[in-house]
Amino acid sequence: MAALEGGVAACAVSSGSAAVAMTIMALAGAGDNFVSSIHVHGGSSHQFSGLAKQMGIECRFVKSRGPNDFAAAINDKTKFVWVETISNPSNMILDFEALSLVCHAKGVPLICDNTFGCAGYFCRPIDHGVDIVVHSATKWIGGHGTTVGGIIVDGGTFNWGIHGERFPQFHDPQTKLWERFTRRAFAIRCQFEVLRDTGSTLSAPSAQQLLIGLESLAVRCERHAQNTAEVANWLREQPLVAWVSYVGHPDHPDHQGALRYLQRGFGSVICFGLRGGFEGCARFCEALKMVIIAAKYVTPFSCVFTIVICFDSLGDAKTLVLHPASTSHEHISPEDRAEIGVTDDMIRLSVGIEHISDIKADFTQAFEQILEPGEIRQVEDRKIQLQKEINSRLFSPSAHL
Ligand SMILES: Cc1ncc(COP(=O)(O)O)c(C=O)c1O
């Protein structure tokens, strides 16, 4: 992974969420802060505003894309700046090079969650001034949605030596991480200190599955990119589709950023708006036969209970859809959701490597179904209600105290 990302060392961990949490713990402590784009994965935003806060670490969210706004949020207690390659799910690409200049001028590292960059296949942020990269390996790296894992890659670019006052953990007289390991000091801190303390180890069978996944990464990503471009164009022609957000489209606001920072294609996640809003989206997801709902309804014991497993996956070989407003982002207020572009009518689509005609056929039959309200509607209304109830329990602030 370090080689694929152009880094100097890496640390494999038990999940992408563990990679995010461990990176925070490696760099910040009570009384510190960090700066993050508001356009991050729902789980990360939950960690930033919940877990980090519990540890006494403040996350300063930046709403705009302007490097000056990030600069203004940094002070002498700031330990890093956090962005995503193509933000999940708002499909925003920030200007890494400009942000890296700002961060380095202020003496803090720039960190990128490069999950959507597919292990360096579509994007190598370290080549563009990013210092540390994290991944949810659960997605394209494993590639089949069977294995949970995470990776932290040290770019070896940040000089912890000249910023000793801000980062005393690299200058502890006992461990002397900077003196002994220099460019690999951050990875070593993750491997031998944070991993040891948190126990977020990647299990050996999971590591094996992820390595098998990596063997086919390039072939899968090539097909992901082709299918995604074709589906994005096709969706634009569908009468039920109100809008499509795909960074490969020349009229996407971040298409220039995509041309600059992505290679070999424009990734494999797009979002689209469905006429019919919140309810129409939920009904559309349920009507799909081949395409899988990433946040699923399952009936583990009997048909009496329907519970929602909100694992919010993407990057599988199989095409996955998600209705963020009712699942991954349900814990965020409608106003804040609107701020990060998660509208009620938004479907997030992770395009798989199936034959393109199978994907289109499944979508076509689902579009046809949601045109006719029938009995199915009552069942789905009930499911939406249950989903909301369960999510409000799962995601309510008190659930995490
Ligand atoms: C961008 C991003 N980062 C981190 C995560 C968390 O990863 P994991 O599910 O492996 O814990 C996800 C999960 O969806 C993600 O999309």
C-alpha cells in the first residue's frame, strides 16, 4: 500500500474508521484541535464531532473550499488538516496543492482520506503535497464487501523535526521517534504506540483477503471507471432523474480538479437526484433486484422485526445504492445535510463491474415500479418509518454517551 500510494511506510488496521480514529490519536490530545472540510464521510464527521470531542479534541469544520478559510482556522493548537479525495457523498474535489501550501506554511500536516482514490489507482494525493493518507480498505481494496480493514500511509514528507514544539510525541526522550526513524516516524508511532494501545489490529485472515483483493485492483478499477462513465451519461437521459453529480462530466463544478488530480478515470461513485424526493428514493432502492442497497434492511429472526444495518458500504464489485438522507446521514440535521449537499432526493451510487446492460436493466425496471404506487407503497412506508426509528436510536447523541 505504501508503494501504491507513493509513501514510505504504512500501518494496516482493523477498519477505515479505526484508521481515522488512530490518526487523530497519533497526532492530537486533549486541548488540541484539527481542521476538517465539512465534506467528509458521515462516519468520519460523526467521529470528528463525537469521539474527538469526548477526547477533548476540537474539530473545526470548514464549509468552504477556499484555502484561506482553512488557513484562518489553524492556530498553534492545530495538529492537522483533513480532507477527502472525492468527498463522500458530495463529490467535491478540493485543491490539494493549494491546501498543502497553506498547511506547510502553518507547520501542520495535510491528511487525505483517499478511499475514493482506490489505493492510488485514480489518485495519489502524496504526489500532490498531502503528507498522510488513510483508507477504508473495506471498499475497493478488498473489492468484494467481504472484509473490513483500514490503512494509514505515511508519505514521509512532513518534517516532525522542525515542528517539535507542536508535536512533542515524536521527541519523547525514551522513544525518540524522530531521531531514530525520521521519515517513517509517523508510521512507526501508529504501528508501535497507537495500534498497541487501541488494539485495532487487522486480523491475519482479513489481511489475506485484502491482499487477494489488491491483486485485481487495477482490472476492477478500469471496469469501474468505464461503467461509471456510461451509467452517469445514461442516467442524465432518464426522465425520473432530476440531476446527476459525476466529476467526469465537464459541467461538474470540480471537473477541472478531477482533471488535475485524478488519473485513469473519474472514480466509481456518482450521486443523482430522483424526482419523488425522500419517499421516491426509498421506494426506488427497494425496487432494485440486482443492485444492492448499501444500508440494508435485514430480518434476522422472523419477519416481525426489520432492523437496519447501516454499514454504508461502497467500492464492491457489485453495484450498490444508498439513500444517505435516511441512513448514513440520518443523524445530521436537515439543515446541516443541505450544507454538505445531502438532499432528500439524493441517491449515492457505487457502480460495480457487472455487465453495463445488467445495471441499466435493473434501474429501468426499478424506475418503472416507482411510477405506480400500489400495495408495495404501504410496506415501504412502514420500512421507512422503522428505519427512521432505529436510526434515531442508533445515531442519537445519547446513544454514544
Ligand atoms: C471515505 C470513507 N472513509 C472511511 C470510512 C470508514 O471505513 P470502514 O467502513 O472501513 O470503517 C468510509 C466508509 O464508508 C468511507 O467511505
